[in-house]
Amino acid sequence: MATRNPRFLSDLTAFDLREGGFQTAVLPVGATEFHGDHLPFSTDTIAATAIAERLAQELDGALVLPSLAYGMSLHMMNWPWSLSLRPETLTRVVVDIAESLLAYGITRLLVVSAHDGNPPCIENAARELNDRHGMVVAIFGGWQGLSQRLLAGEWAIDQDHGGQSEMSMTLYAAPHLARPDLAFDLPQQQFDYPVEVRGSFSNVVPHGFSGTPTKGSAEEGAAIIEALAEHVGAFLKNLEANGWTNGSWMSGITIREGERDPRAKAGSRRPAAGSGEL
Ligand SMILES: [Zn+2]
């Protein structure tokens, strides 16, 4: 039987939030797009939600928001049933959600994306929210590339679309939706190039997926989640300890009180960074 998660806004009632709210929220952003015959259209949303839920455990009392199941998937539209937001729509959706949260005292937002088309749109939202409200928006994306580095020598993590590691993540987080019985293997996609050329994914992988989904496993998915939790979790704890400033990872530089935002000193109409004023 499904259980209620006290960190998920979608699971709570007003009663649960009456005694006090949250200062930090986590927004999972996925996609609805083609992943071959062997993985569901929700593959990226499943991954974003699983990673967000695990990272929220590393943050002290963060609220996990309902997952955004649509992303910027214009490069996937050559395959049927992929659904895409325009880049500017995704940016506006993130801004709208974040501005709603400000009214309830949430000034710190971690956005967890599991789809490559999303981060540029989220970054635009993050810069706007910080400039306008002093809200701090941290963005986590690229779970495949990071876990590939973290687990090198232990697991053969790939960066393929619809490949081994997305199969592993789905077998771990939503096994009832994976169809390993329909999987077959293709060459892995190569990512070692110095210049990004943006266009339809059909120019990259004619089948709409690549890699070796038949080699995916729930055990690999669990290893990915734990490696991300340990590595990203350590960073998030440091971020919290430093009051969620974008200088959190710089050592040896101390910002003295009053030096943090020169605009506040100058009496600008803009609120000081991190003040959370609307
Ligand atoms: Zn995917």
C-alpha cells in the first residue's frame, strides 16, 4: 500500500502545515517524452522525483513540491507523444511556482532536473528570481554525467537517452513501469565534443534512444541514488551552513557583514539578497 510522505506537499493537508512551514523547497522537473519501447514517457520525471526525494533528506526539513511532468523537449518532437513546453514557458512556470512560495516564507529553492533540455530555462528563472526577490535558487541537473564520474570503476553508468542508467533508475524507482522485455541494445552515445550543436535528437540517435538498456538493474539505480545523495548532499549541507549564498563553495574568502549586497547599502529599491521580500 502506498504510504504518506511527510515531506511531500502533495501528501499533506492544511492541518500538517498549521504549526509552521518550511524555509526550503525542492522542485523536481522532469519531462514527458519518448524513451523507446522499453521505458515510459515519464522516465525523466521518475528520475527527478526519486533524486529530489533523496536529496531532500539531506536538507534539514525541506518540502518536496509536486513534480513538474513537462519539460523543454523541443529536440524530442520527432518522436510521437513527446510533449514539450517552449523554453520561455518553462522559465515562466518555475518563476510562477517560486513566487508563490515566497508568500509562504520559502526563500530557498532547489530545482532538480533530470532532463537535458531543462537547465538553461531553469537558470534563466533562477537569475530573475534572485535579482527580483533575493531568492536563492540552486539547480541540480546532469545526474548521469555526475554519477558516471562518482561511480567510475564500480558501475558502467552511461549518459544515453533511454539507455542503461535510465533503465536502472526506472527499475529502482518505478519498476512497474519499465519494460525490459522490450529492450534491445544500440551503440552508446559519445559526449566528448568541444562545441554544442543544438538540433533535433533524431540527428543524434535515429532510434530515439541509445546505449544498452538490457544491462540496466535496480541495484545500479540504488547505487546512483546513494552516490548522488552522498556527494550532492555534502554540498547542500555546506550550502545550508553558509546561509545559501552562491559563494558557499569558495573557501578562504570571507564576506563581512554589510558587504554582501552593495545595493542594499545604497538604498536601492531592490531588497537585499536573501531577504525574501516580495
Ligand atoms: Zn530521459
